[in-house]
Amino acid sequence: MKIFLQLVGCIAIGCVFWGCKTCTIEPPPTGVQTDKEAGAKAAASALTTAISQGSIEGNYRNIVNTTYATVGQDDVALFMLLKASECESDKGHVAQANQLLDMARIQLAKRHDASGAAVAENPTTLTPVEKKVLKTSPLKEDVKKTLEATKPAPTSTSGSKPTHKTKPKPSPSPSQ
């Protein structure tokens, strides 16, 4: 029994370490200015920790705001938040990943005095604000590709037609 418990413990610890290693967010090597590199690394570390601990859910607004503020470069922050969203999606948390992505895009629009409505209209393409922010960024193509590869979140059925099927009425028999 003792060996069994040790084996289970080792497997559990291995899973924890494997989970942490599979999703590490790094600031991009291009697009990070020397004076902002420390902020980008700190934000990347915080995102990686939040995702690996599963504490990202429900804290999207705080995580997004902190990331933009810490990094100081909107293109780099958006790129890192896209990577965080990708990590969540890879873990099977597609709805949460899309919520994080939406918050990141809405906050970017707010930071540039624009409406976040364009995000909903263009879930997998660059919005006009994003195009403006990424115009001269070396990360433009990476952000564009990541957005295009975004998996849609499961749709909610609230307020729509019921999803259950009704049984068809039996047709009259020929003898009647």
C-alpha cells in the first residue's frame, strides 16, 4: 500500500510539473524595448503562474489590466494575452480562453478610446484598433495568425430555442 501511495504521489507531482512546463508564456524577443523588458518578463511570469495554478478564471479583468499596465507596450501585452488564451484553450478551457481573449481585445480598444463592439463583430480578424496598434509592430503577423486560429467558444442556449427534440406525432395507421 505504501508503494502504491508513493507511486500515486509521484504521478500527481509529475502531472503538476508537466502542466507548468507545457504552458510557459514568454515575452516575444522582438518588439520588447530594453527599458520595458523587465515589465514584460514580470507580466509573462505572472500570466504563466496564473494559468498553471488555474487561478485565471474569474480574474480576467484584473489579469488583463495588470498585463497592459506592467508591459507598457500594447502590442506586446496583446501578444502575451493571446498566448495565455491559447494556453487555456489547449487545456480544454475554450470558453474561458475566449473570455480572456475578449477582455484583452476590449481593454485594448478602451486604451485607444474606441468601442469594444468591433471585437464581437470580428472574433477571428484584426479590428481597426488592433490594426492601428500593430501597424508598425513586428508582432502583427503573429497576432493575426493566432486570432485566425482561435477556436470558437461553445454557444449558449439561454434565450434561444430549446435544444431538446420533440417526439414526432405518430402518423395515422392505414386501417383508420
